[in-house]
Amino acid sequence: MKRYLLHTPFNIYHFEASEWQHPIHNHTYFEIIFILKGNGVHHLNGNSFDYGHGDVFLLGPDDFHSFEIRSLTEFCFIRFNEPFSKILSASDEPGWKPIIESLLHIPLQSRGSLIKEKKDKKKLFNLLSVLESEYENQQSPYYEIVRDSLMRSILIILARKLRQSDNAGQASSYSDSVESILLYVKKNIYSPSRLRIEVLAEEFNVAPNYISIFFKKQIGESIKQYVTNYKFGLIKARLTYSKLTLSEIADEFSFTDESHFCRQFKKYCGVTPSEFRKRN
């Protein structure tokens, strides 16, 4: 699978297309994708989402995607790397850092467009318009200050919409907690020993039974199910889009050996890794 690099900390890529010219790919950077007009399908990490005017997608490093364009589409891609995200998180306002970091690192591949309401789309697209205008005048001594403020505003609006999906009253504390757990899982998905219930409970200073009940109530599935689905989703992507050997994949995900990996994959997917790779 092709992997795109970003050679500057930040850039904006605005274009129209009636046919998608890029192969399915992933990146080394973050990407906010705005749909200014047109419609089609966004294929993201094995999921497919219809897109249309006003939709906004957020991709992180290693998310893989492509577009199927049905009508002439105007895209605007905001791209920034990990060091730039740290700049966005750094601020005199301490509340910004956890909000931005949780948004950028929580797995979002099953959410599709992050914005549904027209008023929120209008706010974001107004901010985008100002950001693009400033981007064309990078020689201004105030460019970076204005750019960073606009980017923080965009990211905080996106984060706020995700938090509002929780129930009123418990939204803030519950959203913070569940996002912290999801972020921890994503960071440690290659280390199974760190994802045991006992270890998670100790990490978040709660009883093992409580964290299991809490997670299932918030996410709709047990921690074990979530970890398994997330891990094998990544493995399926490796088998489909990479040239890694079975032994290399087994080692990456900390299976005992290739044989153990193949048995577990067949138990979960119903076919061996080799059969899955041939089919895809």
C-alpha cells in the first residue's frame, strides 16, 4: 500500500476532481478532509461512508482510505504532522491539550463524517475560509499565530461534537474517561499484556468489574471484544494492503509465533490469513 509523506509541518491542498486519482493509501500525518461540493463514497479503514456537501473527516497516521466520486467533488485537505499537533496542544489554556490530543489519537474509523448539523458545518467552513486566506499570505509576521488559533478552533469544534454524543449530565466525565481508555488501547494494541482487564483497571485506578461494565455501557461491547475487533481490523488491513509476511505480522502483534497467529486469525475470521489474503 502506498504511504504518503508530508515534507512540511502544515499544508492545505484544495482541488476539484471528477475521478479519484490516488490508490488506496495511508499517511505519516493527520488529515482533516472537507467536502465543499459533490458526493460519493469514502472508503476508510475497511468501512464505506456516503459523503456529500459539508461533510468533514478526520484521519490519523496509518488510517488508510480512498474516494469513489459520483459527482464532481471539491475537496479541501488540511494536513499536519505529529510535531505540529504538539504545537496545537501547547497553550496557556490547560484544558486544550487533553481535548486536542484525545481527538487526534482516539480511533475514529467507524464514525464517518464528524459533523451533522448545518450550523456546525457553517462555523467550520467559515473558519476554513479564513484559514485558507491566511495560508496564501504566509509572509505575514502574524501568520503562524492566526493559523494556530484557527486550527485549535477547528479541532475543538470537532472534539465538542464527539463529546455531545454522550448522555447529558454525565457527558464530560464519561466522555473523558472512555476516550482515555480508547486512546490507551490504541497506543498499546501491539502489547497484549498491557490490555488485560487487571492492567487496565490498575492504569485507570478502578475495580476490574467496574471498568468492564462502564466500557460496555459506553461503547456497546466489552473491552475484550473491542480490543479483538480493533486488532484484527488492523491485521486484515496488513493482509490486504501490505506485503508483510505472516511471520512479520505475527511478530508485530505479539503472537507467540506464526502458527499461533494463524490459529487465532482462523478462529476469529473463519479462514486462514493466507486464504483471506488471496480473497482480498
